[in-house]
Amino acid sequence: KGYDGFRSATLSGVSALTAGATTADDKKYYTGDDVKVTGTGIGTFADKNAGAGKTVTISGFTFTGTDAANYSFSAPTTTATISQRPLTISGIEGVNKLYDGTTFATLNTDTVTKTGLVPGDIINVSATGVFTNKDVGDGKTINLTTSNTGLDIGNYSVAVQTTATANQHH
């Protein structure tokens, strides 16, 4: 599944018990015993975070039948992947400046938008920028370098804003 901030896993397939036990340890029930599985499977990831080969515990089944008490059942597990969620960082603004002979740019990150962020997740964005040259002009390009941090950053595939604009005057 794609990262959504929750531990739930979607299950597919049909629940079944395998008959025909030949030993007490082969994890099958004895042919002729009355044992049934009922209910709807519920899959739960070990945690909410993105990653491959994550353990999913399956619950929600009830075992019934006149011989069910003769067996012990354990919650089955499987593995699955939670893929990173796309996150787009935009809205970083260049701040107009007076000419000072440098390419240093001041930025406003209070206007940042984080498209795709799951409610409750916190991703911090910081940025630095430099004008492409030190010359005076309007609508000058600022090249951005961003840093994105936070406990949940690993759950996202981040696309960052790479440029902004601002004016530089005498």
C-alpha cells in the first residue's frame, strides 16, 4: 500500500484450513475433525512507516466446530510493503533586496505548502538561496537548496522547489 499514516493492511484471498494431518506438528487438522474458520481477516502492519518486507499480523478469525478446542491457533503473519507517499514542497518565496554586491538571497519559508502531507505528520522545511548573479534586476532567479527533516520524512518521496524569484535594486 502507499503510506497513509495508518497500520491497516488490505488482505486478499480466502481463509482456509488444510486437512490431512499426519503428525501433531504439521499444522494441519485431522481429516474427519469438525473445525471451521469464520470471520473477516484484518491485516495490521507492525508500524505505520514506509518500508519493504514489513510484518503484517492477521487477526479477525474465529475457529469453530465441535473439535476446535482440540487445537491451538496462532495469528498468521505475512509481509508486505508500504511505499513512500509523494510529497511536493513549494511556496518558498524570494525576498526583494537592495544591491550589496553578493548573490546571497533571503527567503520566506512561512509560505511553504506541503502537498501530499498526511494530517498529523510533521515535516520541517528549511532553505537557502543564491541569485544566479549579483546584478541588479527584476524577477531574478534564485537557486534553492532545501533541507527537509522530521520524524516522518522517511515516509515520503519528496519533490522540492528548486528556484524562486525576487528583485534586486540599488
